[in-house]
Amino acid sequence: MLTEATPIAGMARILILYASLGSGHIYAAQALREAFGRYPNVEVRVEDALAYASPILRETLTRAYEQLSEKAPRLYRLIYEGSDTSDLRESMSNTLLLSKIERPFFRKFEQLIKEESPDVFICVQQIPSRLLQLVQKEYGLRQPHYVVITDMVAHSTWINYDVDGYFLAGDLTAELLIKDGIDPLLLHITGIPIKLEICEPKPMQQMRLKHNLPIEQPLVALFGGGLQPQRVRTIVRRLLESPLRGTLVVVAGRNHALEAALANLEDGPQMHLYSLGRIDFVDDLIAASDVVVTKAGGLIASEVIARGTPLVIIDPIPGQEEWNADAIAAYGVGIQLRLLEMVAPTVQFLMEQPEHLAFMRERAKVFGRPRAALTIAERILAMLDIRLEAQVLDAQ
């Protein structure tokens, strides 16, 4: 349901900025576009900051992110954790310095900001936010600048000068930022923006019938697209060999190597296997599942939690995903595992302990925020109303 938070002075123009390093930022931007699009007098534009960077820098950043996170995870952890600081002044100075170094490679992005000149800037990734602080200051652009943090624990690089508000995953995120010295008045606990279809009720049995999945047996969904194929194969094989009676649905997504790695696996004595590639019913499958096994990306985890489905977290990327996994475990909505051998017995334990599974579902319902994107849109438009009213009064 839309609120009365609608701009009072005609069409409101919103520019949402992300950087295509990982898919989570893209999905968050798309969710926000969908939410703002529900207002008839709001015009939304979504842009990838890296599309406006020099080809050399764009290629360097993309390759560095992929190589470090996938092939040198320990080094990635050292860089990620080593660059985080609880000293607010030091953190903001560091990001300001970094933006000055990056700026010569983002001249087209700078031109976009000046030419577009929207009513509101929204950044869902660090790069456009830290560049925006420079451009706004130099050219006297006074539009509000909001940051939507897409991780459950915020790295210090999310914090910049002249940001008018931060939108956060939950209370834990806010508590840690306040401890680091962020003004509590800038913090809005809304959840991470996820697709709006998650607001719609989807009964478990109905979703199973819709996709021809067994109704009565336990159903485990494993989203393995971002995981190492042989590790997933090991997990799947052990689940198939377990005494648990049920259904295992493995989604490979775009990971063709994973599809190949699972090709010769067959049903176990008690567990039936459904091996899928890329699907367009991820939310349906989450709603149909008793347990979801996946990585700890901020978006997929938020989607699962918002459905009230318990999580088993495996192989988080060092850095932000490890921090997300810690938050998920702290909230009581999921279990984080480091040993592959523990996945099958953990899933079996959960299925054999319905009271524990029910507890995790209840915790997920408490912390899940399916309306996050709508809540962010409503609050930003409400703040824009207040800003426009103040301008009208000043003009009089």
C-alpha cells in the first residue's frame, strides 16, 4: 500500500546509482526502481557508475574483485578487514582520498551527475557515493544524497561526508554505526531492498503444487550458483546418502560448471534430487522450502529471511559475506557451517527437531523485512516533501 508520502511539487526525479561488482547491488537498485515506480508522479533512473568509468579502470576493478574474492579469498579478507576502521574521522578521510584518486577515471560519471541533476540521489554501493560527495561539493549540488547499505554489517567505506541518510538492514547495523560515531538521526532501519513479490503470501504447499514438487516430504533448496562446483557436489552427494527422507532441489543458476558436476548424480535411498539450471521462480522455491542452503550474500539472505525460511550458510566470501553470516547466526535465523561434512547432519537435525525449525522460522518473521524497498521509497519521498515545504516557506 502506498502512503501519502508523495512529492508536493509535481514530478520527482530519482537517480539510483550502483556499481556492478557482484549482483547484489544490481538487484537492490532494481527493487528500489520497482518501489518508486509505484508512484505515478515519480520518475526513476538507474545507472551503473562503472559504465561511466574509463575502460581500463572498469576492467581492473571487475577483474580484481572476481580474482580476489574467488581465487585469493584470504588476501581479500586481509584487504577488506584491514581497510575497515572504527575511527570515523579516519574512515571518512580515507574514502575522500580514494574518491580523489578515482575521480579522473570517472569524468563521464561526473558529467552524468551534472546533466541529470535529479531531486534525489540514492547510492546502493560505495563507489558512486564517495564520488558523489566530491561532485556535489564542487558544483554546489544541494540535492539529498542517501545511501542504502546492502550488507548486514556496514564496512566503514560506506560512510561519506554530506550523506543525508543511511538505510540499514537492521538494529545490529545501526548499533555498530552509532558505536563508531554516526549520528543516530541519519540512520533508518528499513531492511535491505528486495523484490516486491516477496510481500505477497505464497503458501508452501501451493508453491510445491505449482512447480510439481512433492507436497508431504521435507524440501531442501540449495542455491549453488556462486559456489565452487566440486564443493557443491560433495554436499549434494552427502545429502543424497543421508537417511533423511525428502527432496533436494539444487539450483545452479548461470554456473554451467556446477550443472556438469552434478550431471551423473542420481536419487539417494531416501532423498530425491532435482537439479536445475537458471530459474525464474527463486522466490516460489524459497517459499516452498523447509530449509535453504546458500551463501551469505546480503540480498539472497534478506529474501530468504523475509519469507520466514531458515538458512544454512556455507562458503561465505571472506569479508562482507562472513560478516553477514555472523549477523544471520546472531539473529537466530540461520546456522553458519565451515565444514562441508556438517551440512547433511545439520539439515537432518533441523528436520528431526521441528521445534528448533519453528523457532528459526519465528525469528525470521521478526527480522525479515519484505517491504524494505517500499519503506525506503516512502521515507525518502516523505523527506522530500518536508524539504520542498521548507523551500516554499523560505521563498515566501
